[in-house]
Amino acid sequence: MKKRPFLMASLAVGVVFIFFLLVIFTAGIFRTGSVMVSVGDKIGILEVSGAIVDARRIIEQIDDFRDRSNIKAVVVRIDSPGGGVAPSQEIHAELKHLADEKPLVVSMGSVAASGGYYLAVAGERIFANPGTITGSIGVIMSFPNYQELMGKVGIQTEVVKSGRFKDIGSSSRTFSEADRALLQVMIDDVHQQFVEAISFGRNMSIERLQPFIDGRIFTGRQAKKAGLIDELGTLNDAIKYAAKVAGLDDPDLVYTEPEKINLIDRYLQGAANRYLGINLNVKKMIGPQYLWNDH
């Protein structure tokens, strides 16, 4: 009789434990990509959305998919106009490392231009919708000039510098021909890096790429004709292809976890966007950019 209370307590704990397992399992059924309950071989879906400003979070997600043995292939869904040169190159490099270990397929959404296309060429096969905007193979760097406005309101800036180019791009002085020539050499080098990445990823000679690397944009259908993508198709088509090359039948899909934003930040972002028309999520990009700007 003395053992009965202990037995009842053990049974109660067991029932509660089983109940929570069932809750988690049920949640996993209705939430595609639950990594806690799904078993078997899977395809990872890596989403790149918006301007490419910071590479760290996406690289962490790439590393996670690469390290997990049950992720047999990865589909990268790109919906981005591009962004900074350095983060685009960092993500591209990590995607190439991932492609060395697992099949990597790319699906383009509404836009996969400039830096978005830079990421895409790391994949072994690129899918795009016929109306996807892609291309924009080029580099841009812009400098506002407020000198005339500052003169009208009586504001002057005095600069002490160690070399003639130390304040290059300053908004308070005239942009000289020497400035332009120096920056053009730098921009041309960064552009050449972009072209070389495409040449390697698409197995196309630089000579063949010449008509397409002047910053122009393409529809998905035009890009296929030019050899910049492989297939016209949807995200589901890309997933089916990834499953085929990985030898999987009807695999589960594992999505990356969305970035968590606390309640206060969410409220401030919503208020700024609604009343001021300002998107606080957009971080300022500094330096040359692989970016298509449609504004």
C-alpha cells in the first residue's frame, strides 16, 4: 500500500509527459519544417528575402542545414533585389561550400536581381518564374551632394585630411574627376568579381557573358534564353527537382526559423511604417552594392 502513492505519481508524470509529446507531435504535423518531431530524410528550404545587408543570420542557417545529416538537399528561395557587396559575397561563398556537400537548387521569386542573382549562381540548377525580375549584373555606389543647400543656409564644413582622397564621397564638397576615376577603377574591379563568379557558377565564358553584364534586367524567360538560369518553374518545381537528385520520395520540408522580434520593436516598427512611412528594418548599406534599385 505504501508504494501506491509513488506508483500513482509516476503514472501521472508519465501521462503528462505523453500528453506534451502528443501536443508537440500534432504541432509538427501542422507546421511544416518542425525540426523537433519530424523524422526521416528532408529537404531544407532556405529563404533569402529583402535587401542583403547582413550575412550572419543566413550563414548560420546554411551551417545548420549543412551539419544536419537528415537534410539531403537544400532549395534556396530568393526574393531579393540584392544588397551590399561583402554580405552577398559571404553568403555566396557559404552556399558554394554547402553545394559541395549536398544538392543545392535555387528558386527565384518576384525578384532575384544583382546580389540576389549573385547568390543564385552558387546553385547547381536555377529555377525562375517567367515574370521573375533577375539580372542587373553590375555595381552601384552613390554619393549625395548637399554643398549647394548648405551654402544657402550658411553652413560650411572645414576638413583636415592626410591625403587628397581621404574625404572622397563627402556630401559637402564637389565630386572631382580624380575622385570619379579612382572610384571607377574600384567599381570595375568589384564588377569583374561578380562576372567571374557567374562565369564559374554557370560554366559560361566571360566573352559569352559580355552582352548581359551591363546592369540590365531580364525576365525569367529572357534569362533562360540567355543561359543565366536553367528552368522556368515554381518553388514546387525546384523542390521536386531537389528531391529527384537527392533520391527522395515525397520528403518533408524544413524551413528556417523566422527572425524573432520582441513586442516593443514590433510596435515601434509598425508605428513608424504606418504614420511616417519609414521601414526601421531596412539597415543602411555603405559602400559599393550589388543592388537593383527600381525606385
